[in-house]
Amino acid sequence: MATAEITQVTRGETVVEAIAQELIRHIAANGLKGGDRLPSERKMAKRLGASRLPLREALCVLKGLGIVEARHGKGVFVKHLDLANLFGILSPLLRSQAEINVDHLFEARVHFEGSVAELAASSRSDENLKILEHAVGQMRENLADREAYIRYDMVFHQQLAYSTGNPIFRVFMSSITDLLGELQFRYVDSVEVRGAAIVEHEQILDAVWARDGNRARAAMENHLRNATERVC
């Protein structure tokens, strides 16, 4: 594969923004993966036609987003991109600036997660199933601990997305679950409500275990409609 060089930046945007975008383009164009090293700071500055100060500021931006990391005495390296973590950082901004409300979120969840459950039923592995079973078991074990209960609830939904075998679904689910975490305070909550939700998760799990896609979709849609009614 031909190597794409870092090119000089234009001044149509701030120099720091332009440098950050060019470095992202360089990483993508060259197919750089986690652990791959970027050119030296001197070489990058020369190729960009920029001084080292805005280059360092741009690298700080990319470090903050988890795209690169500096290793003392070794240089700057590409990090393995953790999309779940990235969405976790950005979810408060996504919710406020995209004007996402609870109704939007649950409408999307019913359609999206119904399909995820259906696909998971046919694609899940035994290991996926063990993680799903563990998550439901921990939800029941932590019924009185709301924070732990919510954590395992999110694990269950995220693992269903992993069970599809499609990485795009994992990315979408990461964004949805992080946004949902921002809205948890809106739920009507009690031990009784959590107990009812666990039964719904067990129905989804049972359908996924049986590889019954239609039943898994129906169980998920039923769970999410009930969850919608539990929101203040």
C-alpha cells in the first residue's frame, strides 16, 4: 500500500484544528493501528508547514480524544480506538447540542435494539451467552444497589450488540447506552420496578439462548415499551 504523506495545512480554519484534522487523515490514509508510531515531531512540523507549538496543541487535542498517546523518549503513537470511551466523553454534548430527549432515545431504542436482539439470537456464541447470563445474574444479585444494577443492565444491552458480530452495532450501542446513562435520573425507580425489568431481561435471554430471533425481538420491544412508561 502506498504511503500517504502528511501535507501542508491551509488557513481556512484555526491552525490547530487544521493540523489535528490532517493528522487524523494521515492515520486513516495509512491504515495506522494501535501501537503504530507517527513521524517525529520535527518531521511532522516540516511536512505540515507549521511550527511546533500548534502541532503540540493539536497532538494534545488528539490525546484528549484517545486517538494518540505520547511515550516518553519514544515518540507519539496511535492508540487503539475505544469508541465506547469516546462516546462516553461526548455523550453529554451529544444530548444537549443535538437536542436529544427521552422520547427520541426510546423511539430509536425500540427499533434498533429489537433488531439487535433478533440478530444476536442467531449469531451469539456460547461465550456471549455466558456474559449475558452473568449480567442478568448480577442484576438480580444487586437488586437493592441501583448503581450496580444499572451497570450490569448496560453490560447486558452492550453484550447483545457484541453478539451480533457486527462492529457497527457495537458503535451504535455505545452511543445509545452512554446517552441513556445521562438520563437515568429520569426513571421511576424502586426495587419492584427493577425486579420487573429483570424478568423482562430473562425473557430476552431465554429467546437468545433458544436462538429464536422473532421471540427475542418481541421480548426486547416489550421491555423497552415498558421502560418508556417507567420514565418520569
